[in-house]
Amino acid sequence: MTPARRRELLLDALHAVLGAGHVQVLEAELEPWTRDWRGRYQGRALALASPESTAQVAQLIELCAAHEVAVVPQGGNTGLVGGATPDASGQQLLLSLRRMQRIRALSPVDGVVVAEAGCVVQHVQQQAQQQGMLFPLSLAAEGSATIGGVLSTNAGGTAVLRYGNARALCLGLEVVTAQGRIWNGLSSLRKDNTGYDLRDLFIGAEGTLGVITAASLQLFPLPAAQCTAIAQLARVADAVELLQRARAALGAGLTAFELMSAHSVQLVQEHFPQLGGGLQAQAPWCVLLEFSDSESQAHARQRLEQLLADGLDGGLVRDAVVAQSLAQAQAMWALREHIPLAQSRQGLNIKHDIAVPISAMAAFVESTAELVLECCPEARLVVFGHLGDGNLHYNVQAPRGGDAAEFLRRHQAACNRIVHDAAAACGGSFSAEHGIGQLKTSELQRYKSPLALELMRALKAALDPRGLLNPGKVLPPEAAGTDGDKP
Ligand code: ZN
């Protein structure tokens, strides 16, 4: 039988399982989903298949396995490393989980929501809120990112400091294996020491070990009040000192501690002049703090004001504004959340998503800036992120008015090496929350130990021996050698 005839048979079988309209093959229908959100990768796909149930996902995977067709799972397509984009062959099946959006259960008593993989994060937040509960995962793409996607990439966001990343919020999973079998691990238990932790294997695996179809996730009581403030500081070291004081004074009530360079703030104000809440950058660094309180709004404001007043008195804080209304708090958050958008409006840039120990953060930022500017003096550093959990987006923007594409061609590899080597040198990571996808496979090869890579390959071979689940993602091709500098 010819390969074309075999593909035809597979598509007929998929049609029979999923029903008319849920196996799309036309280029125009596929086009929005075969390109990644940043526009860095353009793939092609045999078809876009959209099952509505776990049973359909299992049948689909079984059919693809029988026909030796690789499957690329996809949620909201908001990833930043090309992890959900098929390759250019046109032979891979794009598996959209977006039709699977049922909330199967929500229990305030257990503090658990069971959501299907295609549920949009914001929808889960809203459903929880209606029951007086908080689903704390919060990130800029929450209006389109899905539960399956945030678990597959182990997403972080702005609430990790208090509530942990996607992995920490996940109690159990339902997964379809590479053979099309369904593993029901939808536990709602906080404690369960019964053998190897299969759940944690699939979280952050980017769909290379199995397809997540549903998850049980932790909920928390909604805080009675929240208060937000922005403090301005002269140095990153001062921001780290303020973080220590905030932790000591506010305890678990400190729910966000976000760093923004003055340049990042100015970039937002330039591209979104309606945002910014009247903030005048008077110092090189800004910190956005959020305090969640179980008493009242007045109590929350008083606690945050006291912390900042002490900082101002001792000269640690240069200037501080505490939001006096919900609108003002939202304006502060909008400023923080629009930095990536302002960056893309400004043009192409080199993104880094590093984590380092908080104690090493100030020295890392200072010495890395020197090295990057030595390498390309005209570059603009756009540094911001989640200082509270040690994760910064240390981005390098092309010079104003220059040819940004040419800038990236000339400097990207060198900038990556400087920033990632500097992070590694202080015990950090080159990818804190975006994952590996296809963008960073060579970095994984470079920075992971040979044994760590060997163990990862052993897991892949055990769970997906024919390599049909999201091939080419996470693990670098074996023949790639050890030179991480390859494009
Ligand atoms: Zn982030």
C-alpha cells in the first residue's frame, strides 16, 4: 500500500471516530494552529483533529500508532518555545484538546477542581471564584492558555511565590499513553506514597510521554482583601532586601513580588500610553508587591503601607505608591503584564527565561548586563519578572531604529551563551517556566549532565518506544553531539 493510501485510510478512520467537521485538512483551517504564537515556527500538518472526550483521544492515538503517524498535542497555542507546533513535513497529526472543556467536579470542601485539558485557565479561575475559591495560577496568556498546556509546560506566572507553579497545584492527572490506553490518576489526595510518582512524569513533559486529558487541581479560599503597591529602588540588591523584609513582615500574605526595570516600564508607557497609572520612573528598578489578607481592605493597606514606610525611612525605597482602589491596583498589574506586549510592538528581541538563587540575583543582573553590553553595546536590556521566586525574563531588545532581524542574526547566539552560562555558573537554570519545546533542545543538551539526559531518554523509550508523541521536542536528536552552540 502506498503511503498516500495509508494516510487516506487513517483520515477516514479518524472521521469515523470524531465525526464530521472535527478532522480538518484544509490549509486555511490549519493555518492558525501550525504556526507558534511568537511566529518563530511555521509547521505543516496532515490534519487537525479535535476530539471531545478522553475515549476519543485514546482511539485517535491508537489509530495513529497503528499507522505510524506522529501526534503533536496542542492547547491554546500560546507557548513560547514552539513545543506545540508540528514540523515542516506535513506528516504529523495536530491533536487539539480545545474541545475538551468540561469542569468535571469542583469541591470547596476538598479544595479541588477537576478540569479537562482544553479548559482555558481563566475559565477555571472564574468557576472557582463563583464558589468562593481561588485557582491561583495566573499568567499573561490565561485568557487562551489551557490546563493541559500549562501542565505540559509546568507554567509559572505571577503567583508562584505563594502558591507554587503548575506542578505544585496539580494533585492528579488523567493521561492517554502512547499506546492509546487511559491512565486514570485523578486523585484529590494531598498525601499518597504508593510507588513512583507517575503524575510528575507527565507534568512538564510537553506531550512527549503521554497526552494529558484532565487534571485535578488545588483550590484555596479566596482572600478577603488584596492590596497592591509599586516601590522604586536604586539597585536589584535593594529589591532583594525589600523582598526579605516583606516576607518577614507579611508572611504567607505576600502573594506577588515582581521586578521591572525602569526601561521595561517606559516601553509599556510608550506603546500603551493609557496604561501606567501615572507612574513616573524615578529610579532604575520598580517592584510590584501584592499582599493578600484574610481581614479587610483597610487592614491590608495598613500592613503594606507600614512595610513601605519603613523602607522609605531607612533609604532602601526611593518612592512608593500603594493602590487606593481596585482600579489603581489593576492599572499597576496592567503595567507589569503589558511588558511582553510592549516588547513585541517594539520589535524582535532575544528572550531569556532564567532562574537563579535569589541570593545570587543582584550579582547575576549586574555582571550579565556588563557582559551583554560589552558584546553588543547598542542593545537595550528589558529585565523583568518574578523576583519573589528567582525567575527573571532577561530580554535583549534590538537597538532603536536598527535592523532588528539583522541584530538577532548577529547577536542571538552570543547573548544566549552569556546569559545562560551566567545563570548556570550560579546554580541557575536556562528555562524556568517556558520549557524546552524545539527552541531550546540544544541548550538542554549543553546544560544537563550526560546522566540526566540518559535517564530522560530511558523514560522516553519506555513510555513511547516508537517515538510518536511530539517527536523532536524537549530531547535533542541523539546524533547532535555535544556542541550546544548549533542553531
Ligand atoms: Zn514569566
